[in-house]
Amino acid sequence: MMENKVVSFFTFGLFLLLAGAISKVFHWSQSNLLMGIGLVFELLAALLFAWKKVNNK
């Protein structure tokens, strides 16, 4: 169950980063917001992954 959440957060974060990068090329004003939210999702996925590794110790 926890692995599915990590993968979901990771892939959604990658999608937002990719969408932010594409929108940056087209000079969309919200591109930095998309990239920032994508980074938050990536950080959340990394924290969940680390939390799972620490609890399995």
C-alpha cells in the first residue's frame, strides 16, 4: 500500500515538473508554480520512501 503511494507521488511530481518545463518554454506565467508543486510532490515521495526504510529496520 505504501509503495503505491510513493510511486503515485513520484510520478505525479514528475508530471508536474515536465508540465512546468514545457510551460516555461512557452513563457506561461504559472510555470514556476507547477515546478514548485512538482518539487513538493517529489520531496514527499522521498520522505515516504525514507520513512518506510527506517520503519522496516
